Amino acid sequence: MAKKKLGIREILALNLKLNRQKCGLTQEKLAEKAGISANYLSMVEISKKFPTPEMLDRLAEALEIDTIQLFDASGTPEERALLHLEKSIIDNINRQQHQAIAEMKKTVINAVKETFKERKSK
């Protein structure tokens, strides 16, 4: 089976997370230092968002590295494997959450319909 190459978003996500962890920063602390929301940083770290060049510079400055280091594709195979595993787990969790929410909506809608039917029949 051929290995899937990392795209630019995944490389950025991996390097951002690894550098953040090397600095001993939480997502909240790095976000604060870079002047962005922790939610946005989280989305970048899971490859769902891609920052502007200005944002990349702010993140690199907060991490005290050169911006280009955020795109270094020479991470170890173990780091890449962990990134893919983490992304796969997060994607799976998100899928399950969306399915659960859709099921809950159906249940609530059906319960409301039943309630109105019962009230109309009285």
C-alpha cells in the first residue's frame, strides 16, 4: 500500500503542534501569544483552516522560530504516523458526533410531532 504524502496543511499542522509542544505551550497560551483564538489555532492544528501569511508570521514569532520552519517536511516517520492517526481519530469523532446530532434531531422532531398529534386529538 502506497503511503499518502502529506499536503501543505498537514505539514503545517504537524510542525505547528510539534513546535508548540517543544515550547511547552498549550493551544490557549500559543493563541494568546499570537493574538488569535484558541479555537482557530485548534482548527489549524487539525488541518481544517489555513492561516494567512501574516498569521503564519505571528505564529512563528510566538513560537520563536522562522516562519519557514512551519513548512519543514522533514519530520520523522513516527511524527507523521502520529499526525495521520490523530487526524483519523478526530475525523472519526466528528463523523460520529454529526451522526449522533442528526439522530437526536430526528428523535426530538418525532417527539414534538407526537405531542401535537396527542393535543389535537384531545
